[in-house]
Amino acid sequence: MRRTVLDAAALLALPQQEAGANVVAQAVQHGTVICAVNLAEVVGKLADEGVPANVLEQILDPLDIEVVPFDTRLANRGAPPPGDPPERAGAGRSRVHRPRTGAGLPRVGADRSWQDLPHGVELYMIR
């Protein structure tokens, strides 16, 4: 496996020891990228489950995942096209960090919405 892009659900599989965590662990060993929006989703989910901030750092810091900032340029490029379904409107569903974060890199994901990525994007679903 080569360097890949993770979605939030895939990264959550690691600390939650969910199905597919082994695939994510292998991807992390080879180098991974995640959008800051997706990382915030992971941190928020774990915090909502009662994981203290210091434990979050102990979980995530050793993973050495490159975090791509969600900046104005990416936000402008990711505006949903007219007629895009409402369920894709949230930041976590933005088209920006799915196809454009780590452009050209394969995706490792658990979020079923990634299955509709443009043709030619290499995708490994973990479950």
C-alpha cells in the first residue's frame, strides 16, 4: 500500500477497534493525509464519547498523519454544485476534502458517500 487519504470514519475505526481498523493501521504505516475538517470530526466524536483531551493527543499524535488545512481556496473549490442533495451540504460531506485533499492519492474510507467519487479515484473501503 502507498500513501493514502483517510476519511473521518476510517480514522475512527482505529481507536474504536472497529472492523477495518487493521486496514487503516496499515495505511497509516505507509503515510496518510486527512483534511482538518475530517480530523475535527474525529476529535469531536471521541470527545463526545468522553475521551479526555490528553488521551486524544496520546491516541492521535503518534499516528503521524499529515493534516491538510481547510482554507479559503479549498472552500471555494468545494462549493456544491446546484442541485446537490442536502445531505451533502455539511462540512464533513464537502466535495473538497474528498477528491482534492491529497489529489491523486488513493482513498481509505468507511464513509459510504465516498463510493461516488469521480471515476479513476482509487478507493479502499474498510468495511
